[in-house]
Amino acid sequence: MAEKKTENTNPTNKERSLEENFAFLEETLQKLESNDIPLETAFGLYEEGMRALKECNEQIDRVEKKVLLLQSDGSTGEF
């Protein structure tokens, strides 16, 4: 069975920051909105965008859990 080759836009496999992911998603959307890209390229961009979106959701979830933990430790919830 042949391996599926995907474009790796994060070759170091280092997790991008939330801000970097938002910038990546914005750039990906702009590329997808152009009518000049082949379908296969568009699908690869879509896949990468979905991975970045999942990473964003995971990062936001971690921050929310930290905030809840801080609030449960007796803080007033105000920053």
C-alpha cells in the first residue's frame, strides 16, 4: 500500500503558538479563496488548516483549564 504524502508546513514538528496558528489559518484561507490552485493542493491546505484548527482548540482548552484551576484555588476570578 502506498504511503499518503502530505505537505508538511511545520517541518520541525514544534507546536505553533496560538497566535502563529491564527496567522497560519488566515494565510491558508487566503490561499484557498484564490481560484488559481489545483484541487489536490487545495485539499492539502484544507487538511493542514484543520490540523491547525484542532491545535488551536486544544491550546484554548488548556488555557481554560488553567483558568478554572486558578479560580478553584481561591482566587476571586478577577485579573
